[in-house]
Amino acid sequence: MQTSKYLLASERDDLWGLTITTIGYEEIGPRDPYPTRGHADGYYFELEKGRELQEYQLLYITEGSGIFHSRTVPEARLREGDFFLLFPGEWHSYHPTPPRGWKKYWIGFKGRNMDDRVRAGFLSPTKPIYHVGFSDDIVHLYKEAFETAKLEEAYSQQLMAGIVNHLIGKMYSLERNIELMSRSQAHVNMVNRARLRIRESLESSLTIQQVAQDLGVSYSNFRKLFKEHTGLSPATYQQDLRLQRAKELLTTTDMSIKEIAYRLNFESPDYFSAKFKAKTGRKPSDLRTQ
């Protein structure tokens, strides 16, 4: 069984940064032929020959299992609760395993929003599969997108683009957190303790080296784990929090810029002003005037 919808987008829709091209759902029984028929031109493929698309597709398996091949991934197993992401211009082929079949949702899209994420290294053809497990929330998002596509109301492209961004965000964050948790709960707890210690010591002379020492870990290892978990180095995290605190002091107290700089342990008022402007785009004096 298969249900699908193919969509058109206007030039105005393209300016939104992400447009939806196709969405659907299929159920393949244990011995059903695959791929299914009834696809639009350019979407059907033969397993041996594979295909290349001119768009991205995000597929999610809710039941069953399968096999995936691409130009950069010789062979990988797909299982229940897996996302797999197809990239434009990247040859690929996939199919359910005959003993089980599968149930699968898909949504196709294109636009500079995704292109930017690929260029930035968040997503890559070298890692097309994401193990996130089964989620009712994910299924609900696909169903919401499909209902939106069927109705084709005004500005439906923008609504579906938001759903796709939500799906990609869930896919990326869920797997990253699963990986972090599987490596060691102790590491996660350590980073959380460090963040609390830094946050509570913004007006002290606490150094990141002291934090690492107090936690019983080398500075280099602590820095690596902290950045892996938060996306920021501990020093940057500490400085950003101090700048955030500086904004509060500038707007809620009569303290001078010099007093704020030294209270938050910046080397000098000039250094504080330079860092503040680099972070916010404004000088402290401009914010104080406002």
C-alpha cells in the first residue's frame, strides 16, 4: 500500500529557503515486490540501477528493516526507528528486507536552508542514517505534513517547510544526545556540573583550568568533552555568560562600564567593550544610552 502527494512551489515560495516536493507513506509486506509503482517521473528506480534525485528526501522507518546503498556508503542496514537522508546528485538504492517488509514515511524538499547545513558540515552524504528509535512525535509530524499537502491551502509550503525543519532538528538532536548518553552518563553529569559551576561564579576569578582540576580531569579532555556536549568551548561559554550578565547590569543598574568590566573579571574596560561589541554588535555605551 502506498499513498503519496507531489507538490509544486512558486518562485515566491523558493525565496522562503525551503520548498516541499513530495510526501508519502508506504507499507511493504514480507514478500511484496519493491520498488512500488505509481511514482512520478524521476522518482521510480530499479534496485540494481539505483537513482539520483535532484532534491533531498528524509525517510523514516516505523516498522520492519531494510538495506541502503549509496555512492559513499557501500551497504548499511536500516531498522525500525531509523531516519535516512537522501542528497541531491548522490546515487543511492534501498529496499526492505524480504522476510519483514517495512512501513515508511518520506518527505522530499529542496532549498538553500538545507544546502547551508550541508556546507556547514551538519549533514553529509557520508552519514545518511540516523538511529533515533520510534517516536510518536515524529510520526505525527509526517502525518501533519501529509494532511497539509492534501489540503493545499494558501501558504501551505511555508507550513510544511516548518515541519521539515522540525523533523531535521529532532533527527539531529535525538541521535546526538543518544550518542552522548551511550558514551558515558558520567561525562554528561560532569559537563552539567561544570556549567553550573561556571554560571554560579561569573563574578569571581574562577578559571576553566580550575574547573577541570576540581572535576578531576585534564584540561584538554575537559575542553573536548564540554565542546562536544554544548557546542562551545568552556572559555567561550564562560565569556558569553559574562557578557549576558553585563547586559543585565547595563540595563538594570547605574554601575559604570568600568565597574561592570572589573566586576565580571574582564582584563580591562577596553577589552570588555571590544568583546561586548563583537558579541552584540553594539558598544556598552550604546546599550546604556538606550
